[in-house]
Amino acid sequence: MRILGPATLALVFAGSLGPTAARAASTSVVIVTPHGGDVVPPRFDVAITYGDVFYGDTDDTGDAPADTVELWVDGKLRDECSPCMSPDEAVFEVELMPGEHKLEAVTRYLSAAEFSDPVTITVEQENETGGCACNTANRRPDGLLWLGILCLSLRRRRASSQPSPSSSSPDIPNR
């Protein structure tokens, strides 16, 4: 005699766990931009949306507004806001070295925390070509030496072509 099927038994078991089972399937914190696999410039914004944090202790369980939002990059805390400017969105300006990086967001309320799914991005190498010559390297370091020699030779030539102040000029009458 069969009383409960496997699907019915699973529903009864999930219902007995209370709100925790229903919350496990959804994530209240999400990295909106950049998306996984995106190639971004070295300086970019990370936009995070978040909801309430599920907490539970011996006396009470429930949802509470997040009091801290954190951005983790490659397993290290990069930035946080507490409290954030918007009650359901946080934007962090990030500057990273070129290469692949893993972003994660965390919302916290007291000792409870909820984690976003990790997002892997690639930071592109800065393009050094453009109208600015500020990042170019001098390939020939002797250029400054040649400029100095040119300035000295022009100064000597000009000094030898002017009359010296001690000689008397025939155009100026002596008094």
C-alpha cells in the first residue's frame, strides 16, 4: 500500500522546513552590471540590486532590510556601503588591473548574510594609442644631450657676432 508518492513527500518535507526552503531557491542580492563574461575597461561601475535579508535566531525569524552591502573582488572585500544611498540599489565605482576577476555581492543584517551568484568578468588592457603623447617613452635618451649642445653652439655664435662693450665704436663720438 502506497500512501505518499515521491513528489508529495518532497512537498511535505519542504513545507516542514518553513520559510528557509522557499528562500533557498531565490537570491535577494544580484549583480546587475556587469554581466558574467563581459569585457570591461579598467574603471567601471558595478550595480547591485538587493532586497531584505532573511535572518533567524532562537526567538524570531523573518526578513529585515539590509544594513550593509559589500562588493567582493577575487575573494577580498573591495568596498561597502552602510547605509547605502538607495534602499534597494548600490553602485560601486571600481578600478581593476587587466585580467579576469570574480565579483560577488553580499548583503548583511546583524549576523545574517545573503550572497549573490559570482560574476566573472575580464578587464581589458588600456589602449595606449590616441592623441595624447603623455604615456610615450623616449626611445633615444640622448635627445636631451643634443638639445643642450645645439643651445650652447647657438649661444656662442651669437656672442661672437656682437661687439664687446669695451671696444669703442666709430659711430659714437667721444666726449
